[in-house]
Amino acid sequence: MNLVFLGPPGAGKGTIASEAKNLFGIPHISTGDLFRSHIKGETELGKQVKTILAAGDLVPDSVTIEMVKQRFLESDAQNGFILDGFPRTIAQADALAEMKPLDAVVNFVLDRDLIVKRLSGRRVCKSTGKTYHILYNPPKREGIDDETGEPLIQRDDDKPEAILNRLSVYEKQTEPLIAYYREKGLLVDIDASPAPEVVLEALVKVVQK
């Protein structure tokens, strides 16, 4: 089963993907993770990405496409995949179409107010990266990490003004992709506002049709 997940920051794509990959027995391929693993492994592509990011530039389509192409060659991706964060542009979508046929492109839909509520409530433990939410997944003691006892922080990009900026960028970038996949009859919209288990259930129904 070959799936692409689209959705704004805060729609819970990562949470759903980590459940769905176990359910379907396919890997969750996130471009963020790919970049990090190539940089950590000091591969040729990783070195390129590191230089590009250090200069504050965007990683070009060609580099991202090559990383995804290499990832598809790994044994765990032979029966399918969930792509998250790729494609981001029409050029990437065209390249993906040449690499693999898709079964569905799942668009997780969530309104702006809920996105801000979800993201601005996120708190992180700096040393471990463990994530909490003041409403949905609070720590045992307010503002303190359960495991390390460190104070939790709110990342700058989880502050409301930064979230609204990220949303505008996402919408500009993704609208053409949504239209592209809708035209091809591959796009399915899923309401991302209920609890994760309800969203997962909706996803399973949609992809099993």
C-alpha cells in the first residue's frame, strides 16, 4: 500500500503514521528523518544537505528526490510506504509518479483555531525531545518532564504568531498539490479533529475501499 500523507502542522500526521505503519506493516518515511539520518551518517547527500541548511537555504527538489529514491530501495519499503513531508512541490509529485504508483493521498483537514490550540500547548523536554501537551498529554507535574525532572520548554515555532506564519507557508505550498492529486482522483480528505484512534479508524476505512 503506497500512501502520501498531507496535512498542516498540528494535524497529527506523525501520530497517525506511527500507528498506521504497524497496522499495515509498511514504513513511515518522513523527509525530516531522512535528512537527519543522512546528515548523521555523513553520506554524500547528507553533506550536501548540511551545507545547504547551514546557509539557511531550502533543500532543492533534486536532493530530496534522490534521498526518497534511495529509501525506496530498502527492503522494508518493498510492500509499500507512508510518505510524510514528500512531495512538497509539483516537481516532487511528478518525480514520485515516475518512481511509484500511489494508492491514495490522504489530506488531514483541521481548522486554524484548532491547529493553534494544539501546537501552542506543546511542551518539550530539551535533553530527550520527549513531547507533552498541556491539554491532551500533560506531564505528571506541571511544566516538569516525567523522566528527567527538567523544566519543559515551549519551542519558538510553537508560539501562536509563529504557528500562523507556518500555516500560511504550508497553505501556499500545499494548495497546488491538493489540486494536483484531486484532479488525479487520488485525494481523500479526513477530518483530523477527533481523537487519534477515531482518525486512524477513518483512515483504515478509506484506504481499504
